[in-house]
Amino acid sequence: MNFRDYIIEAQKEKWAIGQFNISNLETLKAIVAAAQKLKSPIIIGTSENESKFLGLEETVALISAVRKKSGLPIILNLDHGKTLDYIKEAVSLGYDAVHFDGSKLSLAENIDITKKVVEFAYRKKVLVEGEVGIIFGSSELHEEKIEVKKEDLTDPEKALKFINETKVDTLAVNVGTFHGLETTGEKHVNIKRLKEIKNKVKNQFLVLHGGSGIPEKDIKEAVRGGIVKININTELRLAFTEGLKKSFSEDSKESVPYKYMPEVISGIQKVVEEKIKLFGSNNKIK
Ligand code: 13P
């Protein structure tokens, strides 16, 4: 089974595959341990910045090594690729999937560049995610409130036009969520808009970004409403940072990374396990 087979199954059976972002080996180890325990397919994401920090070649090599060792279906996706050049580099070096985020461009420009991404990626059998409707925020804690207004939500007509012209495999949509977590306030999925988009685009695979901090009820409804891929980053970053802070609490004299990191890893693993169960992707490996 490849990525496409899994999303077809997910659509049919109404569950979603998690994309978990990484910028270090410890987070990767935690995600893989959770996937192995729960027999779940997973997508590993790296944004442009995360992949620059880890190194594109190093990321591809790491994924290839853990895939071989674990026997798990692990897909490596470039998250929010901003330029055709960077996407081409990731594809050429061995990424399995790429997300081109042209959401800040005009629809015509977004379609134009996405078509070029699709043309390049398809030759290498790499899947492409497009984006219509800007998804605000960044994957961290926000002091300020992010307000997603009605006019920011993905327009179903525009989504359909984009899909018909670009032939992307998956589409990221703005249905009320944003990247990151607010210190005050909650995130919600606008189920009404999701259903309107789904009715328009029919069997197109839809992706939910900004997966951290969404109440369980909203995630379940989103999956029932046609979301087949959910991206999670902030909650993993927080688990990593909090775990590390705890291990460096005042009375700790520990200075050996391989001695204090296991606890940090198990904290992240716990978060990933919860998400996998919530998305319903456990026991889906065939
Ligand atoms: P969160 O940081 O809110 O989990 O969103 C992640 C994401 O959508 C990555 O593309």
C-alpha cells in the first residue's frame, strides 16, 4: 500500500492520516514508536525551515533508515513549500510528497505555479498538495488572538476551479483553523464550510492544517465531513520543549543527552498516540 492507497481507504472508511512535523531525531523517534505501537500509517512533515535545519538530504536518509528498520509505511512530505525551486530540490533528493503553498498569491498565479509543481512531481511519482485559502499563524504559542473571518475561509468554487486546473492529489483548505495555539481561546472547525467544500469537490482528498488544539469533537466531525489528512506540529514542539525543561529542572545534574532524552521522547510519543487514536488511523497497516 502506498500513500494514495491509504488515503483512498481513509476516505472510504472515514479516518484520517496524521502528518507529524519534525526538526530533530528525537521527535522522529517518538512518532515512529507511536505508529509502531498502534500500527498506523504516518506522514512525516518538514516545513522549509525545519528541512533547512535538519538538512534535506539528512531528512531523506533518516526517513529511509527508519522506514527500513520499522517496516512501517512512512511518507515524507515537504510542508508549505513556498518556491518551485525548493520543491524541485526536495523532490529530486527523494521526498515522497510535496505541499505547494501558493495561498497568498492570486488564484491565477497559485494555479499557474501549482501546475508546474504537479508536472515536475508526477514524473517522479511524488504526490502534490495544493492550498486554497490562507491558513494563518505559525506553529507555536500565540499571545495574540487569531481571528479567522468568514471571507478568509476557502471558497468552494475557487477550490473546485483549482483542483480541475491543477490536478493536485490533496487540497489544504481553510475551514476555520490556524497554525499554532493561543494562550487564550479555542480553535474550531467550521463544519458547515467544510461540507460546502466537500459537496463541491466530491471525492477530492482534503487536508486540515493547524491540527494542534482542536477539540476532539471538531476533529471527529471534520473526519466524518471528508478530511483525510491532519497536520500536527505545535503540540509536538511543546511536548519536546516542556519535556526538556523538566529534565533540566534546578535539581537535575544530568548532562548526558541519551539519559535525559528518553523521557522527552516518551512525552512526545504520548501526544502522537492520542492523535493517532483520535484520527482513527490505528490498526490500519495492511
Ligand atoms: P499546528 O502547528 O497547529 O499543529 O499546525 C501544523 C500544520 O498545519 C503544519 O502544516
